[in-house]
Amino acid sequence: MTEFEIIQHYFAKQIHQRTDINRGIGDDAAIVTPPTHHTLAITTDTLVANHHFFEKTDPLYIGHKALAVNLSDLAAMGATPAWMTLALTLPNTDKAWLQAFCRGLFKLAKQHQVALIGGNLARGPLSITIQALGFLPKNRALLRSGAKPGDLIYVTGTLGDAGLALQYLQKKISIPTRYQKTLLKRLYCPEPRIDCGQRILTLATAAIDVSDGLASDLGHILEASNTNATLYVDQLPRSQMMKQIVSSEKAISLALTAGDDYELCFTIPPGKRKQLEKALRTLDCRYTCIGEMTACHPANALSAPIYPVVARSVFYDEAIQHAATSTGLLRRKKHSSQRQGIQTKITTAFNIKTRFTLIYSNGKKYHGPTTGYQHF
């Protein structure tokens, strides 16, 4: 099949129809009309085979997750998703793979009324890049920079399940058969918290999606808001599966450090707690208060940035290190690269000790790991 035959057969006919699309697939660019008095929210993520997912993963799951990670970013902004573009690089034309990929992609797109409006198809190593576009009421968005001392910290869902599933796939841990399917679904098929993001839009002071681990992602809020935080580690929401499979200490460690959960972490003023309960009452979405924001002490205010750094193994690219430490642009750190045949792991490290107070509800200090989790 040619490029245009693939586009027409698998992508052009399966798009969700929206009345705000003036021109979609078939022209050099798409033309859309955002709602009046709204602004656009735009996000992009790339998934690369064997860096962000195992190449042998069911393509239905790959299609779902490629869109889900983008929708999770829109959820963290409180945006309503509307459109997407897709840049797909394929090593060959595998009809069964394409059919399954499209089922996963378009099922989630239909669920959230997202239309595919364009993209690109190329030959090469398997990778998927999706740009998701949504809209927000003008001058209203959830940012990372609005948290204040005294705000309560919340997180949706449960944390650490996806990380536990990844450790199982990496043969680092054994999991009873009865839990395997459900646990792997947490890694393969995250559910973006779109409805929750929209309902907290007028209540939350800051928000972020938990893609790289709670400690890492909450650290971005602390940096942007110039605050510290106290977390009660025994309040971190963990699934019953997690509690049955690993020790409490291991579960807390995964909840703090493991990525791929795609839950929302957000802050609200204490006075809006009842409003939050009312706003989320009808959602099938668990949410838990896990701590509070505190004042940033002069000793580390602005001088202790929470930027990711690159952990050196045998070889590493100084340009990557510079980008990570000086600009903080490496948000998706679940990848590795080959340098002269030597595997180089890229991880994150944050100034946890000066920005977080990690304690149990009884006041006992937490001394477990807060960094060091290896993604793909």
C-alpha cells in the first residue's frame, strides 16, 4: 500500500466528525474554528519503540496510550480536547498492526470527542508523535505556578501501579496471575482525567499530570510556584493489588517515584475543600489529600532549582545534560539511547531534601527512596 492508500484506508475514514473543522485530512494544513471567547491549549508527545514502550506490545494498547498521554496534559490544564494530528513512522506496512493501532487510538478519541485532522506518515523505526489541541475559557487555565503556602495537595486515582507493572515486565518482580491483567492495563491503558481537570478548573491553584513520578512532577509545581511541600507518605493512595503484592515500604517508594500513572496532582486552598467534594461527587474518580504546600525558606528559594539531571553511566551526551540541567525541557524522561553500543540510562534527580518534607501521619520521618526509579 502507498502512503496515501494507508491514510485513506486506516485514518481518513475513521475520524470523529466535529462541526468546528473547516478543513481536515486532504489539504496541506487543517483549518479549525475554536469556540468564541476561548483560547487554544496545545501539547505534543512522542513515543518511540523500545524507549517508551516495548515493540512487541499489543498495537491496540500503543494506539490508546499514544493519545492518552497527550490528553492527560490537556486534563492537567483543565482543557477540553478537540483535535489531534498524528505523525507515524513505520518500519513496514503491517495491516494487522495498523488495524489494531487504529482501534485503540480511535476508541479513546471517540470517547473524548477528539478528531484526527492531519499528520504525516513515514518509513523508519517505529515511533508515534501526536499533537493534541483543546480549548479553554479565555484567561482561565490550570498552571503549575499558582500554588500558595497552606494549599492542600491532592492526587487522583492510585499511584505506583504502572511502575509495578513495568518492573514485572522487566522481570524484576513476580506478580500473582490473578493480578497481572489488571495491573498491566494500568501501564498500557492509562485513563486521562479530562472530566476531573475541567471540574477543578475554577478551584485548583496549580496542577500537573503525574507522568514521571509524583515526587518529580510535584517538584515542578514547587519550582514554578516557589513553594515547599509536606507530604504524608502513608496517605499516598495505593491500590489493593499493590498492597497485596509488595510491602508497605515498597508501595510508598513506587507511589513517590514510579511514572506512567497519568493521574492529576493539584492544589486547592483549604477553604475550597467542600466545593471540591461537591464538584467531584458524581465522578467515578478517587481523589486523596496527601499533604500541603509550605513556605519556601530563603535558604533554598530560587537557588535550589528542581531541574532534572542526567545520571552518567559509561557514556553520555553533554548536550543532553546541558539541556536537562539548564533549561529543564526534558519532561518525558522515559527513554534511553545507544552511545557506541553502550546503553545510557537517562534518569531524574531532584533536590528533594530541601523542598519536600516527607513524613508519616504520626510525625515519623520517611527515609525511603525518592529518586532512582528507572523508566524504559
